[in-house]
Amino acid sequence: MTETVHADVVIVGGGTAGVSSAYHIAQRGKRVVLLERGYTASQASGVNFGGVRTNGRTEGEMPLSLRAKRFWHKLNDYIGDWCDFRISGHLEITHDEKEMQVMEKWSRMAEGHGQVSELLTPRQLRERYPWMSRGIIGGCLVPDDGSANPRLMVPTMALAARRMGADIREHTEVISCEHDGIEFTVATKTGLSVRAPRMVNACGAWSNRIASQFGEEFPIEPITPQMLVSEPVAVKIDPVIDLCLAGRYLYFRQVERGNILFGRGSGKVDLDACRAYVFPVNGFNGSCVATNLIPDLRGLNIIRTWSGIDGAMPDSEPILGFSQTVPNLVHAFGFSGHGFQLGPATGAVVAELVLDGRTATPIEAFRVGRFATAEQPDRKLA
Amino acid sequence: MAEMNSRHVVVVGAGPAGIRAAETLVEHGCQVTLIHEGPAPGGQIYRQQPGGFRRSARTLYGDDADRAVNVHDAAARLIARVAHIPNCTVWNIVDKTLYLLKESGIATLSFDSLVLATGAMDRVLPLPGWTLPGVFSLGGAQIALKHQACAIGGRVAFVGIGPLLYLVAFQYLKAGAGVAGVFDTSGFGTKLAALPRMMSAARYAWRGVRYRRALRRADVPLFEGVRPLRIDGQGSVTALQCRLPNGSTHSVACDAVALGYGLQAESQLAQLAGAQVQFETGQRTWIVRHDGAGRLAPDVYGAGDGIAILGAEAAELTGERAAWSLLQDRGLKPPAARLRHIDRALDRLVRFRTGLDAAFPVPVRQLEEVPDETILCRCETVTVGDARRTIDRFQPRDVNRLKALCRTGMGRCQGRICGLATAELLSQRMGLPIESVGRLRGQSPVKPLPFTLAAKEAEPRIAEEAIRGLAREVAE
């Protein structure tokens, strides 16, 4: 069955970036169609760790992250549900003097952006977090960070976007897209065709598949951040916590039932099958760090492991801005494993870019052309 | 040929299927490792009693005593000729490596070929009170008696479907436990209509008649075509409430309930090994797809109830057949007459099975009547109402999506208990065919994994930094 729909904006990709963009575009009263191959938030957007943090963000990400924070703190007003969002604080901890200096520097930088944080001494850590191993020498707490349920956040935002008129089509895989100088035409496997003067590429790890149809190519690599979860634990761990050890982060948070979610390492990806595979050794390494940090875990079980696919850029910053080869195409992908918190602001910025042509939020760090080589001219449209 | 045959085969499971598969492989020169979760071979159906117990095979296994003894004898002969790893859970499969959990720790084992004979477990459907202490699955109630000579209660109500319902009630009666009644959700007429097909294995049909007669003679109330409404009690079971075919409500005092609606294949490992599953309409459950001779995926074979629920006699046959397929794939010509015999015997048992399925349809409609506050997923305390509200709000069409949205099936048991009921609920509420909503995907670890044992397997440089960096004392 063929069907052609006309819209102001067509979005490809139903993850955090795409759904949030649809939400903000619909809020502005524009006709928006979102095309998603599976369900919304099928990959990293729906099965990520659920951390909602500004803590540890690069200076380039601070404005976007702080804009997102304002949305998160009123999540229920915006999308009609809290999605288990909890302001519990986010704590970076370390066992390493050099790492502590990095945190001190970060704290000063954040203060310049108006973000309050608190540097904690070993004594403060011991008083507040008696379950924590004594090897931790300090930490940096951002009290107004927290966590949310990624399985609910994007699907709930999609419901809110639909209520405002967004046309969100799940199980609608894009097979081709083209630009005739005026409009984009996006064809799908179901026979649906969408025509719109503006387009958003929010396909995460698969974004090159859209970009390449317009002669663009980005150095994006698929990653699958690996998660595991414990049985409910009696000990109470309030903040979301990050610890960098042996060159990688262990990050964890406790959910209301008492289970602790841990993330560490990246698994194997099959982009064509849309499947992420877990490497057992990541779970072993994570368990080793976790049991040394939280002795109360001893005697408990790992009950589940999972992962989802995200796209990572070489500098771990997303691509967010206009295409360099075709007008009115906005790219929003490559969030490199930390796009969940940014999501609400990402969509707001995308809406401003596609509808107004500019945004007041600084996004210089996410420049589309920053990886362009000599063979690929930096500004084809300039 | 000898060299080809000496490549390493791992058989997972030591019930009738695993034992017969391993036996056939060893007889033809394969180097076999036999892994199973129990302390002794036999599986659930022929589970052996602990040391020091002295009940006879006849007492333990009843009409199946000869088969049980044969399988145990075969296992005893086999153990000397295979690498035998009891008390061991396979919790993950990656490429051609098994991840094992033993009391001593985690280990890996690589294989050239794999035979999965992982058996089955009970299916339950939620009803108010089903998570009360004293409510057991039907199979669990039988294991308690067979293994350790324990009854689940002094006055037990048996609720559900299938031949196991009458068998276990009969076994409890014989063992001297009080049987409060048998509450069969299938009507007499339904069973009568299916009788002709069940005559393909008449001796099994005849057994069912005998168990019923024995129960009647002992004045055990037998009800057919009932709908269980709820299990009453505060902290423990005190009564079962049912609706009888005439519409009246019947209450029976009891202190335990055995609940079972047939079996489901333990197919998680097969899925991790690359096998596909398919819906089995008669049993309303998912079985593992194979080529008709036990081939599941390249170098992966399957047998017994872990592949399709056909019972213990069929398990011995499919175990042997999977072994022949493996040997054939390694260049050995299987004996045609023997294969014909196996196939003919299996045909008969499959026909009997379709008769049984027709006689005991899974009463999934009873879910429509279950009140919202009833627990659906006991691991995560998700109620039927939570699931219904989530379905109405998000309109998911796939049971894995429903799981993501409301946590059902996310707990310790990985959805073994609530998975099929969740799928039925979703199918009913959304008006979708049951096979289209799918089943919960098998994921590693297929059973819970202790943190401390996992931690021991960390890479040395990480373990070293974790211990050096985290375990020390720091001056304040």
C-alpha cells in the first residue's frame, strides 16, 4: 500500500534525539513525521544506564546539558510522567590523586557555567556513604543530577509528542531518501513516503546510512555499553556514581526496589541485525571493581545483563548541526554513550535549527565539519 | 574417521535425552563431556533420591520404574567413559564456548559439537493467592516427593491440566499425604473427544484411567471443567475457590496447592547457541526449531523436552536421534533400520501428544477474570493491573516491549514463571494472535551468577588495580 504524507519536517530515527526533536517541533505547531525502523528507543536510547548527569561533562557540552537539566526538573509538566526520574545527585569518585585534580578543575569550570558542585573529602565520603570501600580518596557531587528510567522516558515523550500532533511511525524502515532542490522525499519499506522541506537525521550508529545518501560520511563507530544488574541489596546507595579504574568507568545506581545497575565496557555489535552482544569479560571486570568498592555485594547475584547500540565519535562529542552538502538537513547523532541526559535539549536545539535556522545554545563543539578531511571540503555550501 | 570422531562433544543435561545421546556418541568413539545441574544423572523425571534414602524404584517411579532403572544403568556405565561434570550450570554460550557455573567457580569449556538436552519446567497461570507460601508448581510438588520424600502439605489441592495432574495426586495419595481434591480445568467432554488420538499410545491413556479410579476409590473429589478463582490464606494457604461447570462456586479447605498447566521447554541455551524457536499451537508454548532429526544450528543439536514437550520415552528416542545426526554430520553412516524404528516410535508419541493437547487445552481465558491486584511477575512484583495499564497506554505488540515498559520478566527467573502468562495477557488485551507477540528472549546469564565468582575471572591488571586502589585504608 502506498501513502504519501506531506510535512514540515521529516525525522529519521526514533531514539532520544529523534523523538525529542519531534516533541519540540510539534510543540511549535509544525507538522512533523518521525520514521522509526523498530519501536521508539529500541537501542541505546531505551536500554542505556539511565544516568541524568551534568557531572563530568566537557565544557563544550555544558550549555546543552544545563538546558536539558531545566527540562528534566519539570519532566512531569512537559511529558505528563516522571519516568522514574529522581534527583539523587551524581557523584564521581576516585582512588587516584591525579583524577582528583581533574575533578577540582571540573568543579571550577562548572561553577563558571552556574553549575553547583561539591568536592568531598574522605571523611565526608565515609560519613555519607558508609558502604563505600576505604580506598576512595575523594569525589565530586553534583546534587541536582539524578537518574531516570530509559525504558519509559523516550516512549513516554513519544506519547506526549503524539498528543501535540506529531506523526510517529514505528516499524517503518526507511529505504531511501533524496532531495530535489526544494524538498526531501523519504521512502519506507511499508510503502509510506514522506515529503518535507526539512529533514533530521537522528539514526544513532546508523546515521551514515542517511548521510551517505547526501554524499556525507562521518567517522562514527558503533558501541554497545554493557549493563548488568544485581538482586535487590539491603544497603542504600543514593547518588548515581562513576568511578574510573584501569582506564574505564564503572558506573552504577540503585533503583527503588534495591537492585543496583552497573555499566562497564562495550560489547560486540551487529549493525545489520540491530543486535548488541555482551562480552562476559566486561561483566567479570565490572564485578571485580564493584565487589571491591561495595563489599556488601558479596553473596549476591547478577541476575541480568544487557546492552544497546549507540554511535560514538572519535572525540566523544556528538554531531549536531546542518549538513554540509544539502540544505535544511540537520544531523543529530553520535552521542557516544552519553546522550540520554542531553536528549530534551538536543530536540529543542534541533527544532530551533530546522525551524529558525539558528539556536541560541552554543553547539560549537558538535560542529558537523570537524572531521572533514582535505578530500572532503569543509564547506561545500559556503 | 577416528580422528573426526574424537573431536569434543559436550552434552548438556543428564535426563533420558542427554543420557541416550551421550551413550550413542560414546559407543561410536566420540570424546564426550556430560554436564548437568543435579548431583546425579536422571534428570527431573528420573531424579535419584539422596544417599541414605531406601525407597524402591517401583515406589519412586511407579509404572516408569523399568525405564528409570534402564536410564540409571546406562548413566552408570557412561560415567566411566565420559568427562562427567555434575552440579554445574551452563549460564552462557558465546560462539563455541560454554560458560559454566560450579560451586568452585566459573569456568569455560569449548566444544566442537553441542547437544542440548535441557529439559522443561512447569507453566503456571496467575490467580489471586498464587504467590502464597504453600503454592507449588505441579512438577515441584512431584520433585519434593520423589527426591526427598516430602509432601508440600498435609492436605493438598491439585489444580491445572494434563496427565501429570492425576499422576502426582495419585502419587501423593499412595505416599500417604492428604489429597483435598483434583481440580482439572478441562471438561470431561473435551477429553472424551480427544480419546481416539490418545489411543496411539494406549498404555499411557490407560494409566490415566487407573490413576483416576484409584483416586475415586479413596474418595478424593475429582472436578472437571472448573475455573480456579483464587487461593485463600493469610501467610499460608487455607482454601481454594473454584467455579464449577454449573456456575456455582466451590470452596475446599487445603494447606497447599499444586498448580500446573503443562510444561514449557527450557530453551534459553538453545537460543544463545543460535537456534530459532517456533510456536507450538496445541500447547500454546514455544519449542525449538530443528530439522526433524535434532539439528538446531551448525554443530548444535537438541533433544528431549528442552526442544519439544513429548515426555520421557520420546526423550530417550530424540536423544539417540540427535546423536545419530551428529555422527552423520561427522561422516558416519547411521543404521537406517534403527532410524526408521525411532521415527516410527516418535510418530506414535507425537500423535498421542496431540491427543493430550486436545484433551487438556491451556485455559488461558481465565486470565481475563484475574483481578488487577494479582501478581503477574513475582520476581519484580508486577501486578496484572500494572501490565494491563501499560498495554493500554503504550499499545505494545511484542512481549519483549511489554517487559521493557513494565518490568515483567526482568527478575531472577528471567521470565520463566510469568513469560507465557504475560504473552497471553498481551495477546488478549491487544487482540493479537498469541504467536505474533513472541516470547521473552533468552539472555545471559540464564540463571543468577554470584558477583564474587564473576569477580574472580576479571583480567589480572584490573583485579590488581581494583584491589590495590580500593581495598586500602586512607588517612582522613
